[in-house]
Amino acid sequence: MSQINEHDDQAIIAKLQAKLMAQQKTIEVLMNAAEQRTSAGPSSLELLSQNLNLERVVQHKTEILKQQGEELKKALQDLQLTQTRLLQAQKLESVGQLAAGIAHEINTPAQFIGSNIDFLEESFAAVKRLIDALQRLLQAIAQVSAHVETSREAEALLAELDWNYLENEIPTAIRQSKEGIKRVTTIVQAMKEFSHPGSKEKALYNLNKIIETTITVASNEWKYCADIETHLEPNLPQVFCLADEIGQVFLNILVNASHAITSKNKDSTEKGRITISTHQLPEHVEICIEDTGGGIPEDIRARVFDPFFTTKPVGMGTGQGLAIAHDVIEKKHNGFISFTSEKGKGTVFTIHLPLKVI
């Protein structure tokens, strides 16, 4: 009986060993399959984990880029606002600098108008005395009495008043007064047009008129150092632009030209020359402003249009005139501004503004 039991136990053990070997074989097969999958690439779980991590990274980067985009947008808005304020500050500064010159320009014709009016007042009083004497002479002739004495009185008054002088000077005084009034009106109107807050919308404007207005309001800047010549094409087509900002560009270049001539001729009484011309091209209007100043030094020519670059000393303005001119012409009007300069001979600024509405 004991032998039978021992035999059964051995059979059970053999079966268990067989099952254990089968399980070991299964484990080896599974391990090999796992190793093959691992060597072939990451598992689905690993891929899912990687995708989640990548998605988180992308989302984080997207948020950063979005934030940076908002910051750049705000920076651009701030820059545009700064440019607008700088342009307005430049314009106000120009108006302020020109105000004293305008006052002087108005004062000169006002003085000779006042002198002529005083002269006319005195002359009228003298002529009234003569007319009174002539009236008495006529009355005496009508009464046929004492006419000889009255006639002599009238002759004496004519000699005293120097009628030949008055006959020439009174019309001259009247003509000068009319010219002075016209000049004052022109200056005041030009200043009004230049300082008037312009529209933020572009419209068609006569560039020749803008140039003439600018020359008038800036006359105190150039009249003592230069003569101005204009060659403005009479049939120049109107240009779609912001008139006040284009006027500011012309003023900046004109004032710079005056300063260049003054600097060159500071040790002499010689006057320079500023020549302004306009021409119609096939697709553009060309404006040239030429001066006989000392020219732009070669080492700074590449930077004259750079913002915040200036060679002007403190108290001589912001020095941003050409940077503003470049911004107004090229960015706001899709035009082109350039210059040529020769040391000791002068500079020519050339502006092209498109004729087509852009």
C-alpha cells in the first residue's frame, strides 16, 4: 500500500514539475516577446505618456508665444503712440520756434503801415488847411472882394505844404500800406494753415500750396541766411496725403537747410541759396530741396534717418526732424526719401510721393 502511495506522489510531483516547466516556458516566451517589443520601440503606454508630455509642452509654449504676441502687440501700439506724440511734439516745437519769427515778420509790415498812417494823418491835416484856404478864395472871388489877399494865402500854403512832394508820397504811402496789410494777411493765413490740426484721413492736396505755406511760416529761419528759389510745376497733380504731416516734413528739411547754411557761413555775411522744385513723374510726384550748406559728414550719412540720432546740441530742438520725415514719407505714404551730399557744397533731399491712391 505504501508503495502505491509513493508511486502516486511521484506522479503528482512529475505533473507539477511539468506544469512548472510549462509555466517557465510561457514566462520565457512572454519575456522574449516583451524584449522584442522593447527593442522594436516604446510601448503604447510609453507612447501615450510621451504624447501627453509633448502636448503639455506644446500647450505651455503656445501660452508663452501668445503672451509674447500680446506683449509685442502692446509694444507696437506704444511705439505707434510714441511716434504720434513725437510728431506732434515736433510740430508744436516747430510752431513755438517759428512764433517769434512770425511775430517779427508781422511787426515789420505793421511798423511801416503805422508810419504811413501817421504820415497820411499829418498830410490830411495840411491838405485840409489848403482846402479851407481855397474855399475862402472861392468865396472871395464870388464876392469880388479881398481875393488878392486870399489868393496869396493859398499860394503860401501850397509852398509851405510842398504839394509836389505830397502828390508823390501820399499814393506811395497808400500802396505800401495795402502791401503791408496783404503781407500780414498772408503770414497769418499761412500760420493758421500750418498750425491747424490736420485730419487723420488722407485727402487730395496741392503740394505746391503746402510748400509755399511752409516757406512763408519759416521765413524768419531762412531770410537772413539764404535766398529761396522755387521751380514749382504749375500743373502738378494733387497728391493723396496727410497735409499737415507732409508740411512738417518740408519744414524739417527747410529748417535743416537753413541751419546748414548758417553754420557754413557763420564767419561771413554771404547768403546761401535754397532751391525747391516739384516735378511730375509717371507714377510719382518728385520734390527736391537743395541747399548750399556745408553738406552732411560722410561718417553719419548712414544714420541721418535713424530715430534718436542727432548732431544738434542741447537747445537746438529734438534733432528728430529727418527721422520723422523718413517715417512720414515711407511708412505713412508709401513714398521714398533720399539725399545726396557733397562736403562743402551742400545737400539735396529728394522725395517721391505716389500718385496712385494707396
